[in-house]
Amino acid sequence: MDQEYGLLETDDIDTPGDEWEEIDYRDTEADRIARKRDREFEEFRKRIKDADQFKVEESVFDEATYAALYKLVQDGHIDAFGGPISTGKEANVYTALAGEETVAVKVYRINASDFREMGEYLEGDPRFERVANNKNAIVMAWVRKEFANLRRAKKAGVRVPEPIAVERNVLVMEYIGTEERAKRLTEVEIENPETAYEVVREYMRRLYAVGIVHGDLSEYNIVFQDGQLVVIDLGQAVTVHHPNSDDFLDRDCTNVANFFARQGVDTSGDQLRQYIEANADPTDSN
């Protein structure tokens, strides 16, 4: 298996960390469709509700979630739904077709039992200063936060799933995989751990240089696909202005360094952080 882990080119980005535009997490078109409940929406809702791949996951979908999927279909971002890729306590991910391309559809659960962890990452983020203390607002903010983080990381030259569209609590993005999902680093044999580490280290540097700290980076959310490393799960990523960004960066560096140290790489969390900070000052313009 060829593992060269090539890097992407970067796009020009303005002064990092300070220019985040405020994200609107008020009612969307999906909420209006759910309230209107016309005949076409009701027919779509029934087809989705009766689909085999969704029957066991019915708790994921409230009325406005059906409406969000309906709106994404109307807008041409989804043509047909596939099966589940993964399920979690906050979100489920499904495959779908958009034309001839397979995409990933991430549906966050409005009725998830515990959003305290989400609140930890949102509180103090300048993009969400007015987020309300309720599940609906937190989820909608979180999804738009993930969309913005993916777009920002992509411009910085980090391989992440391409963000395609967002509607209420549903995110459509590039599907990383072929017939089956891409493998996490824990699931593959790493032939060139030194090179892989250097690529992940560079990704972390690039994120930090544009004002982002992943906040939950480890071997479990870096996947291997077609000889490349791809960073996933950027929903919790924060700006460098977040009050806990230093702690999150420490945790990321420790997790990543410990994993690659087990692969034989001579590194540590402190060394990794020193490299990132020495080579990426988020207060400087590109």
C-alpha cells in the first residue's frame, strides 16, 4: 500500500482568528417548511420515515429534520439516500447520492440526552456569543460551526471532507471512502510513521496558523484514504481566542504525539506543541 501522504496547496487567508463572521442559527427554511407541512413535504416525510435504513434511527428525526432533508433534496444537494455510515450519541452519518457522486449526510440529534460537552466548546467562541441555552440553538450553532471549520481548514490546505451544504441540524459533505468508509489510523498498518507524523504535524500547524485548534484530535479522527491522511470531526474545533484553546491544543498534541510515539516516532506532546507555536503565529497575517 502506497503511503506518501502528500500535502495540499494553501489558499490566501486574511488575519487569522479575528475575522470570523457571526453565524446565524435562527429558524431556517426547514423550520418554515415543517410548520407549513404541505402535501409534497408530507409525502417526502412518509417515504423517509418508512425507509428501511431509517426505521431503527427514528429518534434522530423530528419534524424540522425531515424538512431539512426535504430542503436539501429540493436544492439539489441530495438525490437519493443510502445507509448509515456511523451512529453516535450526538449524530448519525449516512451516505447519499448527489448526481453521480456519493456524499455524506451528518444528522445531529436535536433530542440528544447531553449537550454539556458541546457547550464547553461553544462557550467563549466569538462566533456564538449569543447562543441560547437550549438544545435546538446549541445543535444548530454546532452544525454551522462544523461547516465553517471545514471550510476554513480546507482553505488552509488541510485535507478534510469538503463541506457542501448545511440546513438546520443537517450537514452535507464529501464522502471519504469508496465502497466502504475510509479506515481510521487505528485500523490500518502505518508503513511510514515518520512521514505520516510530519503530515499530521503540518496539518496542526496550518490549522493553528489560521486560528483553529481541533480540540479532539487523535488517531480516531484521522482517516487514511487513497494514500492520503484526512482529518475529520471538526465540529468541536475552536478559534485561538477561545478561553480553553491552550488546554485543547495541549490535549491534541499529547494525543497525536503519544500515538506516533507508539509507532516508533521520536516525539512528545511538548515537542509537537513547540513546533506548532514556533512555526505558526496566529496573530500574524499571511
